[in-house]
Amino acid sequence: MAADGRTSFGTSGRSAAVSDETAAEAEERRRDEEALAPDDTVDLGEVRREAGVDDVLDALDRELVGLAPVKDRLRELAALLVVDRVRERFGITADRPTLHMCFTGNPGTGKTTVAQRIGELLTGLGFLRRGHVVTATRDDLVGEYVGHTAPKTKEIVGKARGGVLFVDEAYYLHRPGNERDYGGEAIEILLQAMEDHRDDLVVVLAGYADRMATFFEANPGMQSRVAHHVDFPDFTADELVTIAEGMVADQGLRFSSEAYIALHEYLERRREQPWFAGARSVRNALDRARMRQARRLGEGGDTEVGLADLTTLEAPDLRASRVFAGGHRAD
């Protein structure tokens, strides 16, 4: 299961089959699908199934805890792209939709994983030829001296061609007032790539909502190239409990009834404290609980244990956290 509470699943067979195509070849293949006459009919459900759309969306429903607004936006996008694909077969041509996106939300809310699923979705529908995801931050794009930024940024763009370029904390590219900063050059190259390679590249910019708003205000060209803005809500305490249950189950563990109560109380407190990072913080907390369990079993008065002892997290393993005493970062 991924760090945000989801089980990862691999790239579709269709993605692998077209991974060596050029962007032009992939577009030609999509356009050369069997042409339809005006009086023909098409089963959109069958088109979805053949493209693997339902496989991706159903997996998101099963494995992505919460985030209903995000799932709804993906379903809307998928429906539009399926209809556009069928329209082409009827000879109705239209400009390729702009697919660049902005994901906003706190850490640990699933932005990176959703970007991966979008890559799979767009590949199945023929809008991307590979669907892989390349993740980049400022350090990957911005150089330290004159002439260093352009090759770094172009290299990352080249690696992402045919798939998704996920730029995390994109606002760090913009540092106004610093004449020795080269982030502006990276932004200009990204803008050009988003236009020149719009048929072969999807750029997803991600970060905190307020900082991304400031970033777009300072870079209106970037704003105009991003068609889809998706906000990732924080997980509720109940959703975090569900994520935690999935994480421990993946490791062959379980919570006792008392530990389950302690877990819920822990998450109610922790999610209101500073530096909480959603499912990432849940995973960290469970790692520490497992360490406390191991010490309890190995250093207790009776060190003889059975399978149930080894696979059950008890309330003290969680309540020993400093969160219950008002602590913050050291859970």
C-alpha cells in the first residue's frame, strides 16, 4: 500500500504496447480507428472498457480513501475524453483539450498517486503514448549558475515526454527580487514545453493552495496554460483510521479493540497539530507503534510470545506517543 493509504497497481498493458511510439504515431493510431458513418451507434461503455478507463477509476474507488471531489473530477475528465475520442471517429474534429493541471492541498493527500493514475488513464485513451510520471522539484529544474538551468530543465522535460511531469511545490520556482535566482528561466522553459509539446506531455503543478495562487498571480502565462484545478481535501479522522487499518493489514497486523480506540483518539489530536502530513504522518506513527510493540514484547516480564502477540498492536503501543501529552512532532 502506498504511503497515502492506497495500494499501487502497475501500468496497463496498453501503456507498455505503445511505449516506443512517437507522439505523432500515437496520435495517428488514435485518429485511424475505424471511421463511423453518421447513422452508426457506439457503446460508450465498451469504449471505456477497452481503453481501461473503468479499471483505473474503479481501482481509485476501491483503494483511494475519501477524496470524493477528486474522484468526481477524474470521472468528468474521463467522460469528456471518451466522448471526444468517439466524436473523432464520426469525423468531428476539434482541438486537443488542454490537459495540464494544478493539484492543491496539504502533504499526504494523494496528489502524486493521482498523477500516476491520470497517466494511465490518458495512455489508455490514446492521449499519451507512455503514461509514466516524472516527479521534479526546484532542485531538479533550477541551476546554480548562468547556463545551468536550461539544460537541467530541458533534460527533465525530455524524460517526461510521452507522460506526466509532476512539479511538486512549484511555487519555489518563483523567487522575486533575487537577481541571482534562475527559477524564472526554468518557468519560461516549462511554459514553452507546455505549449510546444501539449500533444505529448501533461504538466501537473502541485502545492499548497494559497502559495499556488500567488505563483499564478506572478506567472499569468502559466495560469492560462493550466485547464484543470483540483483541490485535495484533508482526510477526516475516520478516513485516517481506515488508512491506518489498511497499512497494518498489509503488514499482517491488527489493532486490538483498545488499540483501535487509542488510534482514533490519537488521530483526532494529531491532525489538529502542526506539521501533520496526512497519510504520511499516519505511516510514521504506525512505524513508531510497531517499535514500541517490539520493545514491549522483548523486554517485558514474560518474553514468550505467540502469533497473536506478534501480530496485535495494543493500546499502550499508541498511547505512549507524546501526542497524548501535548507533544507535536515526535509522535
